[in-house]
Amino acid sequence: MKLYAAAALVLLSHVAESFVSPTTVSVSTLSSTAEPLVEVNNDADEQKKQKRQQLKQALLGKIGSPSSNNFISDPLLVDPMTKEPLSLSLKGPILGSNAGVRLTLKSASDSERVFEGRSDAYINLLEPISDGKDAKASVSTSPILASLLTLTPPPVRSLVANISSNSDLEYIPMRDLFTDPSVSFAYERGWRQGFAAAGFPGADKEFDLAKEYFAPVIDKKRSSGEDNVVVDMSCATGLFTRRFTTSGEYDRVIACDYSDSMLTEARRRIRADSDIASSNTQLDLVRCDVAKIPFKSDSVDAFHAGAAMHCWPEIEESLKEIHRVLVPGGRYFASTFLGTYFQNVANLEKTSNGGSDVEPSMQAFQYFPTVEGLRDLLLNAGFDDDKVDVEVIGAACVIIRCEK
């Protein structure tokens, strides 16, 4: 299996001897090769330094052609706004440390757009750390406030989120609910299991359905000797991410979410999974906005979104982005709710809003009223009519299958 250039982003969990193999790179390897050692007048330390340089060159040779500054380019990741390539540089602890590697990603055309992350956490491609433009801050930066606002009626949400034209606060319920750490904690401790009432088949069955649908495009890539990529968007705590990674079917899995707390919980669960530790699949965690996906066009073979679309504020833009990043013949599998499942919530919102419809950005969820409406969204995103299937399971579970 060929190694992807973004080895710096992978869940690098094998031991350092993986340098012997041309197909794997590990966190211990990356951590030990990312920053110069201090020179000392000691033969043992000098030998260690030489060994480190040899390992670094081996690493750089595997994950891409380094520039004079040892920058590495990922074959998929781009600036979420400009879609320009990102150069990746590594900085980490000295040889023998178990700490993760700090990653810096810079836009190829704008040195002011710089993103950061860690190999033992996630890559933050939601927004650059050095963007000088004034912008509203998400309520997700204040988990306590996000939790409280979720329980408030729509007029209060709107008042807080738009308190003045100069406010630096932005609150979008369907997005920011899941930035609350208590929701992340509860997600696999009863929250997700409750979806069965709507007809959701359960995580194992849903994963089997997705894997079955993805099989033709994955098999085609494998038969041609090419590596394949699957994206788990709105991955939450990694419920499906872990299944994709341990299945042995995929060369690279990229788990994405808007929520810092979800990604933190996902990483915790990934670390605790011994099957992932022994997997050859490259696993990356990326914080991003589904309406501004930080991947190159025509780069993703299979795209999964489990119980997610109803939480996407910019649903039209998000689906267009998914269509853009899929390779020709690539497939999208998703599950979501029909709006009827949230009817009580929608009625309460309308009542608390004086009987008027709530502004979409202040709704708790997207309320997809019909299958036909969902099909129209997918067709408008660029999918062809004969390659779109929308199926209702049980009372209100919708399974979506699309091919680009």
C-alpha cells in the first residue's frame, strides 16, 4: 500500500521500527524526527543526532518532496476558503518522547493564512490562526454559553446572537449544540442509541450499509493499485470513524467535525481502541466546516455523514461541497431525519416566536419536510437524478445514496 503524503496527520500509533517498512509511519517516528536536537560534545548524543537526521530523511522521502525548509504538501488538504494547497511543517519533541507533533499548515498563496494542529489531537482547518480579518466568534468557544443557549427559546437565541451590529458573538443552534462537552460525553452513552425510535438501524447495521454501497468504488481503486480515501463528516465521537478504520477496507480515513469537544472525545476513544493501534489504515482528525470542506476537488472516493445533515446550517452549500470533493464515480452515503420527527420541537419554536416561523439560522435543526425536498437538494448540489436514492426506514430515518 502506497503511503499518502499527509503522514504527519495520521494516527501514528505504531512503534519506531516501522521505518523499516516502506508503508507505515508512526507517531513515535514523527515525534522523534520533527525538531533538531541540541548539539553536545558527547559521542553518544552525536550518534543519536545522526540517527535522527537519517530517520528524518527517510520520513520526508516517504511522505513527499520536502522544500528547502522541509515543508511537506498533503495530496488532499487545502485552504477551506481559497482551496489553495497547504504546505505542512512539523515541530515536535526530541527522540524518545511520546508527545505529539505540532503541525503548521500554510496557504501556498497567502502567508497570512496559517493553520495549526497536533498529531495526537486534530488538525484545525476551521479557521486560520493569523487571519487578520474581523469576524464574529462562534459560541462554540464558550461551551457553557452554548449549552445554556440551546435551552432558550428562539427569540432569546436571536437576541443574544445578534445583540448589536458590532457583536463578536455568533450562535447557530443546530451547529453549536454539539460543541457542548456534555453532549459529546453523552453521545455514545445513550444519545445516539435513542435514534432507534426514528427507525435508525443501529451503528453496526448502518456501517454495513455504507460499506456495501462504497464497495464498488473502493474495489475499483484497489484493482488499479491506487489508495482510496473515505471521509466521515460530522464524525462526532468517532462512532463510524473507528469502524471504517478497523475494517481493513480503506487506506485513509479522514474524520471531520466542527466541534472541538466531539473531536477531543473521538481522539480519546481512538486511543483506547487497540484494534486501531494495530491498523495499517491512515487516520486523520480534522476540524472543519462542511460548507467549506478543506479538500481538493475530485479527491475523495467515499463520503459518509451519519445522522448529520439535519445539523448543517448551510445545507445547500454543504451538499455542493460534498459533490465537489468526490471523485467521478465517488459515492455519498448519509442518514438523517425527516422533519416529522422534530415536529414538536418546530411547533415549540414557532409558539415561542409569537406564532411566526423561526429564522432558519435560529432553528434547532433542519426540518426536511419530504423525500422529494431532499432529492431536490441533492440534484441542485450536482448529483444526477438517476444516481440519487432516498429511502425512508421506519418512522423518520432517511438513508441517502448518491453517486457523482
